[in-house]
Amino acid sequence: MTLPNFAFFKGRIVPYSEAKVGVLTHTFNYGTGIFGGLRGYWNAEEKQLFLFRPHDHYHRFLESAKLMLMELPYSQDDIVQFTLDLLRAENFNTDCYIRPICYFNDEIIGVRLHNLHAELTIVAIPFGSYVENEEGSHVTFSSWKRTDDNMIPARGKIAGSYVNSAFIKTDAQRSGFDEAIVLNQDGHVAEGSAENFFIVRKGIVCTPPITDNILEGITRRTVIMLMHDEMGLEVVERPIDRTEVYLAEEAFFCGTGVQVAAITAVDHRPIGSGKLGPIAKELRRIYFDVVRGRDPKYREFCAPVFQKTESLKR
Ligand code: PMP
């Protein structure tokens, strides 16, 4: 992976090599940070980089911070602005991934959330696909369970809860699968290690509700809207049983990293035809147009990074 050239760190943009924390940093020891993950999409025709739904991402980011009692001296608009400044500094003309992190920078021993000092940092790197088999992944049900809202809330993008995701992902991949679907404490489907989950049953698109221990995904919200508004599909948020997945006509993951990735087999059982299904196929087409700023109807989701004059020079 190419390292970033710059970082937003302690209130300004600095060379990446200067963005360093000490080993006693609270979040490094206890996983008490929160983070985000955004994508920038390069639009070659317009020579423009579009940041996808930054306000929605930073709204969730600040909600996660609130859960963790983190107070930042910045507004949502400020953080969007810092991100645009950072992307201009990086001067990407390729797709990229943006990682904002809010962490407790106190260098102390003592596990708690109160009376600590939150700090913001943001970095960005060039980024292509997150998964290899976007049109046909083979996944399994994880033997791990999703952390419950009363353990570490999945609704917050909390650093420590990604240990749960790491167990899920590693055990799936070391068993030869691309990814895993994880169940919650009730035995209902929650999500993937870092993506939300959908099935199609009897023509109806179903996805777990936000009360089933899932991250409230921005891509989830986007694709629910696109399937309803653009594809005329009925989309229902309801608990999903494990065996419904085996019987589904289609299944797919969505998320900023994974985008929209079809699941064509689960635990060696083909899903539907066992090939990329018509709904996932069409949704992928629409989604990629939307995120790259090619669909005028959804252009407001795409924040241009470069000014007109700058982009003309590029
Ligand atoms: N669930 C988890 C656990 C995740 O880490 C992610 C990635 N942020 C998602 C779902 C998808 O969320 P989003 O669409 O906002 O990227």
C-alpha cells in the first residue's frame, strides 16, 4: 500500500511522517477511537474527483464520537472542509479512500471514556477494489457473533469493535471463503465483517433493520433508495434468518469499501442461479454512475474536490 503524502493532524495538514502518536496513547491501548471510511471517485471526463456523501459520513462519524463521549472543536462542515483540503494537497487523479479517525490522545494508563482529550486526524490513499470477487463471492456464516448494542454498539464505528470484524474476516478467508456473514445474539443476520447485507426473496429485497446490531451504512441507505426509486423494487428492513439466505434468489454486500458485491454462494450452496443476479447487476451499474457523478439526479451526493480552474489545469 502506498503511504499518504499528507495527514490532517492536530488542526493542520502536515507531511504524513509527522503525524505520529506515542505508544501510551489511550486509543492505541484500549481501542477507544472511532473512525470513518469515505471514497473519492475520479471522473475522467470532467477531470474531477468526487467525494461521496461526505456530510452523511461525517454525521455518522460525529454520532460515533458522541457515543464515546468525544468532544471535538470542529463542526461537520469543518471536517468536510479539512477532507477536501487534504484531497487537494494529495492532488489525486485516481479513485481514493479517506480514513478519518477520532482518538483519545492522552498518554495515560486507565480505562474509561470520561475526562479524556479527543483529537482528529484524516489521511487518504489511492484505492481501487476492496474485494476481488465483486461479481461472485463465496461466503460463509461466521462462528463469531456480532457484538451486541449492550457490549460494543455496532451502530458506532468504534475502533475496538473491529477486533470482532477481524476475527470474522480472518477465519472466513483462512477457510477459503471471500467473506463471512455474521449473526447477532438472537441468531438473526447482522452484516458482513465491514459491509451491510441484502437478500432478495420472492422478488422482495430484504435487509436487517438498524436495531439488529449493524452499522448504519451510508451505502446501505444509498442502495435502498436506488433500488426503490430507480429500479421500482420493494425494499423491506426486517430480521433475516440464516436459512432464508440459503433460499434467497440473490444476496449481496454493500459498503464504501466493497461498493456493491454479489454473493453467489454461501457455505457451498449456490444462491439463486449461482451467478451474478439481475438485481445486483443493475444496482452495480446504477451505483457506479451515481458515485462517479455521472447521474445528474444524484449529483448533490458528490462533492467536487477541485475548483473549476484547478480542474481545467489538470
Ligand atoms: N458494516 C460495517 C461493520 C462496516 O465497517 C462498514 C464500512 N464502513 C459497513 C457496514 C458499510 O458502511 P458504509 O456503507 O457507511 O461504508
